[in-house]
Amino acid sequence: MITEIVNGSLILRHSLLEALDLMEISAPRIAAAGAGGKTTVLKRLAAEYVEMGRKPIVTTTTHMFREDSPLFLEDPAVEEILAHLDKEGCAFTGGKAENGKIKRLPGNVQDAVLKLPNPILIEADGARMLPVKFPADHEPVFLPQTTHVLYLYGMDAVGRKIKEVCFRAGLLADFLKKSPEDILMPQDLAVLAQNSQAGRKGVKAGMHYAVILNKADTPYRRDQALEIWKSMEHDIETKVIVTSEI
């Protein structure tokens, strides 16, 4: 289920593309950062684009896991990506890396891909499968061509100890002036989501910014998502999308 928080209420949307106002944009460059399910969100967006016949390309500026799927291409030339798009309708691609991952495409290939008239979906950092993260100095890695930034938090983190649910827990606790032993509250995620050292880090003028609160699979988690929205300042336009399996 995909909902958008509008004026404090959860409004059902038919797709992520609709929730993010992307239906009419032909060739966005969408970067996903944070934690809580970046790959899942990018795969959902890719599937929605395929249904529209839009032939998306999914890649990374850091690393992402290479799945055993015909959609994945390692170290391709641009011509291979185009042929793959014609055959499969979608391409997940990057340079070959260790430990079953792919990495950033070589510069010349990446530059050529970014000139294509296709939606480009980019995983822009990693979180070691944890639902919340705080960026290090070198993170996230947004390309200058980025048009939309999606920053993700997993709602399964709320109400648990920072050290249990956060990647770079020490940095996050220091930023919040808390201990890693403290409980992560909705108000903490509201602060993180809007701060230029955390969720908005690297977001430039002209980039559309949206917060995705993922794994809101229970009424309690959806209520906590509303608490996050209520704790945010609303003088800066920020979409807040809430996703769940039900």
C-alpha cells in the first residue's frame, strides 16, 4: 500500500510514480539514499515504469547487490544496455565488483547512459540492511544530473535502541545529542529527515526531495509515521510517502 501524508492525513495513491508526481516526467534521474529498503523502492519504481513502457535503467553510484536475474548486466557497453532494454524492458547495470555486488559504471558509460531519454534510477548509498542511517562525510553520492532525491527510513526502527537499528549509530546519536542506548523516537526521524547534515545532505537547489517511510505494516507504525510528519517543519516543501506490504 502506498499513501502520501497530506495535511496530516494518509491519502491512498495508486503507485509510487503518482505519489511522487513523476507520471508526466519523461526522463527523471532519481537517487535513493538512506535506509529501510532502497532497492525495494527502486525495483517498485522500475516495475511501474515497465508497465508504462518507459524502459528504466537502474544503477548505482556506490554498490548494490547483483541478483541472479536476467535483468542484471555487468560491465556493459551502452549498446548492450540499449539492446537489453529492447529485450527485457528494463536494465539493472553497473561495473563488476566483489562479494556479489555491482558498482558505479565507468565514467564514459555512465555519461552516455545519463544522456539517454529513459528514466534513470540510482542507488546512492548503503546501510548494511539496517532501517536507519547517518551519512559519513563521503555519503550520499548524488550525481549533478539528479532531479529527484528519495530518502528512506524503515518504520521498524521507531521505539528501538539507536545502536540496534542505525548504521553509523555513533554519528547519529552524537547528532541527536543522545546515547546509542537511547530509544529512537518519531521526533528524531523528523529532525533527521529535514536536516542538511542528515536526510537532506547533498540535496541541491532544484532537486525534488521526498521522504519515504517504509515498512509501515501495522496501524501503530502508520500512526508513528503521522507523528513524524507532525514533528516536521512545513515551510520547506517535502513530500512524505508511507509504504507498507498491506
